[in-house]
Amino acid sequence: MRDYLYVPLGGGRKGLWSSCMNVMITMLLGGLWHGAAWTFVAWGACTAGRRWWSV
């Protein structure tokens, strides 16, 4: 996911806010990729939120 989503979005090169948003988008799309059910999207959001919280 890093090579195909996070890096093309800009990665962490544009500051903390942009980096956090790129992680959120990557994890949400990763949740969608694993299944089109809302539980997987929620999993992606929770994973991104946990990662965002630890910054």
C-alpha cells in the first residue's frame, strides 16, 4: 500500500498534516480493498486513527 498509494499521494514530504491525511486515505482505501463491507472501511479508519493518534 505504501508504494502504490502513500508515496504517490506525497508521502510525508509536505508536513505533518499532509502526512496524516495521506495515512488516513491509504488506510481507508486499504480497508476498501480488503472487502467492500463497511466493517473493513471502519477497520481502515480505526487503523489510521490509531496511527494518527500516535504522532
